[in-house]
Amino acid sequence: MMPTNPPQPHELATAQLADEILRHNRLYFAEAAPEITDAAFDALVAELRKRDPNHPALQQVGAPLAAVESEKVTHKRPMLSLEKCNTPDEFNAWLRGICATLTGKPNNAKALPQEDVDAWAAESPMAWLVLTPKIDGLACAIHYDADGKLKLAATRGDGEVGENVTHALKQVSGVPGVLRDGLFWQHGEVEVRGEVYLPLSAFQPVADQFANPRNLAAGVLKAKDNPALAPSFLRFFAYDVLGPELQSESAKLTFIKRLGFTPAPHARIRPAQAHATFQEWVDRRPNEDFEADGVVLKLDDATLGPRLGLTAHHPRNAIAWKFTAESGLTTLRDVEWSVARTGTITPVAIVEPVQLSGAAVTRATLHNVSNLRRVALKIGDTVELVRRGGVIPHVENSQGGGHTAIEPPTICPSCGSATRLEETFNKATGKTTELLVCTTPDTCIVARRRQLLHFCATLELDGFGDKVIDTLLAAGLVTDAADLYTLQAGDLEELPRIGKILAQKLVGEVARARVVDLALFLRALGIETLGKHAATLLANRWDLDELRSKRVVEIAELHSLGEITAQQIVAGLAKHAALIDRLLINIKLERRESQIGEGPLAGKVVVFTGTLTRMKRSDAQARVVKLGGLAGDSVTAETTTLVVGADEMDTATPSSKLKKARKLQDGGGAIEILSEDAFWTRLETP
């Protein structure tokens, strides 16, 4: 638990300051459990650097691996951190040092006037920069052998020694099992470095259970079994390649793309453009699907790195320009308890208005009871708010000063029923989370209201907005979604704000929804984690009766779902059993052949293995999706087709995908195993 009144950097003795930096460094890199924001950590480092620029604590990169059962990997070349700056002046100071070193002039204003630096930056071929976003993920190195096959992947660790995460990295989207460009043959072994991250869109459904996307990504990557999410939810941005002697960073990024990776978004600019491009990323940040805490600027000329050298902490040819921390201090006025459609009751902080990302924030999420206890809030506390991913305000910590402790309510704020605390255990993190729930969610008015609104919005029942649903609930005409199908125009005409025309429209909308696509029906139930992707997979695999009989282990085998999602789906279907039965009295379900998409591969799940010759694997996967199918990353019971490259079709050492597909066939599975040519020829044949 964080201290209620954490000391400020200037209040700590130098030795204490160094100890805090090392402790937080270990929490961030080795344990993936940071206690403070990046901005707060940077403040500690800045204070120590001001006092003792050469202190050993400033030279440490990452942290030693925890003493757990994990295979250690020594990096052939250290994975160093980066020097940081926060202002244009600090960036210009770094640039002045680069210019002075490369031109052989003393690094001071008199010996090297600013106009000379500006002229060098504008004209010298050495002054081009490559700018990429600084992704907030886990730096990893992926090694490929001389045949272009993935053989090893490791985390950065302490910069010298990382942790073997090969098994998980093989499942990460955007990490090819075999390199896709013949150029690597002449280079022997190849090492690709980049950042593993969890997209914000994948993090959002579980944001109340984890501190941030990076922590969850770390847990998924390092989990020995049963991770919180399937590794296929993770993504990888590549930014460097070792092996081929390429002359520029931009050439490396082009080469990385040809190998089959997604390179980090990048731009080649002159130093005079750095501030404007940085500001563009500040504006872009809220719209991106990844966390970024700044941009990285690196000299494009790769031959200059050895010439400029490096410190024990960072190379001198690059710098990270950090975004201004999207955080602020304010006063906690109250905590409200919000009832979700599932009956979960979530604490929400009500604060004095504070500006974050140009907007006045008055409310911030506290996620759950466990987080509330961690922050140890009291009414009147000074609290730090952080805008996660530039979008979601949440309470990061309390600096104390309050007067009244906050306890979870024993009575539901919506219906007055008793509440109870439920514990959920996450195997990936080893942590237990406390959730507050209403004991009568089926009759709780707010939960019912939100459940009804969700059902109507999912089925696109026009006219059933907040006011109409409130009117129907108040009149006692509906208690759940099944009651919508019993409404009569005559019952609605006399209600406030409805009248004859609207009444007829509402009844007509319900009549239109008496034949419903199964995937849409599943989504409309409002079961946690059962969104569009999961519903599509389930509907393509089973009809509703079959699905309701399935066990957790059977659903967990479906591509990209996993055990936790499967548990919530099974529990949700059981919880909604009575509602489902009542809905089926008036609804006919359809299983459409084009659940995944329209085209000749509709309903098909296609997985590729081996080296493809017709096109890159990413292009092949994109074509599968365009033709209506789902491009899987691994072979599971739901895979319908495994497409095998020529290098693996007749090999004596088949890949794990091919082995599993053959095992499924031997067990009576319907999976097809086709060569690349046979697969595409079938699609091209009228």
C-alpha cells in the first residue's frame, strides 16, 4: 500500500533518494507492480541528478530479475535505457552536445554559438533524426536462427540479463515464427528488438482489475500458465534489428517491415521539426490504441552510434522527449457508488475541478474496493489524478490531509438491498481483487435499467432511450428484456411522454427484433467479457443449446478467449438462464453463415505455418479476413484450415502447429491441412 503522505523528492536525504529510485526501478522492471507514476519517478531522478550527477543509482537500467523459476538470457548487446528530456531547451542541450562531438568543437555557448548549431542541424547529412512514439510496454529481444526461424525471445530485464519468454512471444500478434524476406539469409542470425504492449481497446474491458496496460501485458507475457488474457491479445512494435549492417535507422525500420514485423510508427525529420512533431504526437495520443509516454528521437545515421559512444545507462545518439505528465492534484469531495448492469458497485471519486489534457475533470474512477483500500482515501484528501491513456481519469494516490475514512456501503445505493464483498483471484498476477456487489441484481432498479438499455442498444431498438426505459420501469410494464416482447401499443399510449405514434413505433421495433442473429443475441445479454469478438467465435462454433452445455475448458480452447473469459461466459449464461428461456418464447435465433464476414471464407478460421512464397504472412492473414474468415495465430479445436508453407509440408521436423493439426485430425477433428498453393488455388477456382 502506498504511504498516505509520500515524501517529496526534496525532503529526502541523498541516500534515501537513491534507495527510493532503486526500489521503484525494481518494482517497475522486475515485478511489473509500480507504486508511483512515471512523472513521480522522473522527479526523483531529476532531484538526485541535481545533487549528484554521477551517482551509481542513476546508471542502473531496469532491475535484476526476481529470484523466481525463470530461465535467464544474457543479451549479446546490452539493452540500455534512454536519456530523457522534458522541454525544448533540454532537447537543444542534447543536440548541442551531439553537434559539438561530431564537429570536434567544445560544448559551450561561446565556442559553439547557437547559430552554428542551427546551421549544422539544418544542413549536415548527419543531423537527420528518426522519431518514434515511446511505447509504454515491455522491451523484448527476439532471436532468429540462420534459417530465419524464431528460436529465442527475452525481456530486457536489467539490460544485461533478461527473462526467457519465448513460448509467450510466439503467440503475440505481429511476431512471425519465420522471417519472410530472403535478405536475412546473408546475415546469419538476426535479432529484432521492440516493445510488447497491450492495446487500450483490449485493456478497457478489464481496466477495473489491473493498474495499467503495461502491468497486465507483463503478467500475460511472464505467466507460466493460465494468463489473465491470451498472449494473442498482445501486440509488438519493432524498432531495431541486429545482424545486418544497415547504415541508417530508417533503413532498419524498412527492413524490419520486410521481415514481417510491424515497425513502430516513425518519421524522418530535421531537428528544427522536432518540437512541432512532438506536439503532433501530444495531439495524437488520445486517439491511438496504445499507451505512449513520449517520443524517441534518434540520429538516423546508424554509423554515428559507435562514434558518439554510450554511458552505463544510455546511448548518446538518442533521447526520449517525455510528454508532460497528464496528472494533477485536487481535493476529494466525496465518493459515489455507481451500480453497473451486472450488479457490481463501483466507487467513483468526486473531486474539485482540475484540468487534465485541456478538460475540467470532476469525477475519476477508483475501479474497485481493493483499489480504494490501496489508496486509503479520506474525504478532504489531496489526491493525484492521472489520465490513463490520455482518456480515463483515475485516482493514482492520496497525499493525505483528509478527515473521514471511506467504507464500502452495506446497502445498495440503488435498491436498498444488502451488499456483499466478492473476491476474484487472478492466476497471472497472484492477486485477489475485492468487488462490491448488490445481492439482488435482478431486481435492482439501476442494474435493470442499464441492462435494458444495453439490450435495446445492442439490438438497435430505435426509440428505447433513457426516458422511455425509465417510464416503462416506473409503470411496472417491464422488469427485464423479455417483457419488451409483451408490450402492446394500447398499454403505452397513455404513458407520459409516449402517446399513440411513439407507442406504435416502439411495438414495431420490438416486432422487428423477433428474429435475431445468435452472436447479436449473446452480446445483448450483457455478460461480462462477452463482446463482439467472443460472441462471433461462440456463434460460429455452437448453437445456443450446445453453448449452454459447454464447460469452461471447452470454451477456453477457442482462439483468443482463455480461461478467465470462459469462466465469465459460463457463469453469465447460468445466471441469465431464466431470462434466456423467457426471451426464446418470442425470439427465433439464426446462425448466419457469415458471422465473421462476407465471402468464400465466411465461418472459417485459417492459420498459417511455415514460410509462405506467394505473399507475406501478414498479407495472407489480411486477405483471409477480407474474404470473410478469421485469421488465427495458433491451432485450436475451432481452427478449420491450416495452411502450410512448402518448407514444412514434407519436413521430418514439423512445426508445433502442424503437429497439433495432425493430432486433431487423428482424433476425428474436421480441420483441413492444405499447402499454400492448394489453399489459394481452391479460392481462385470458380
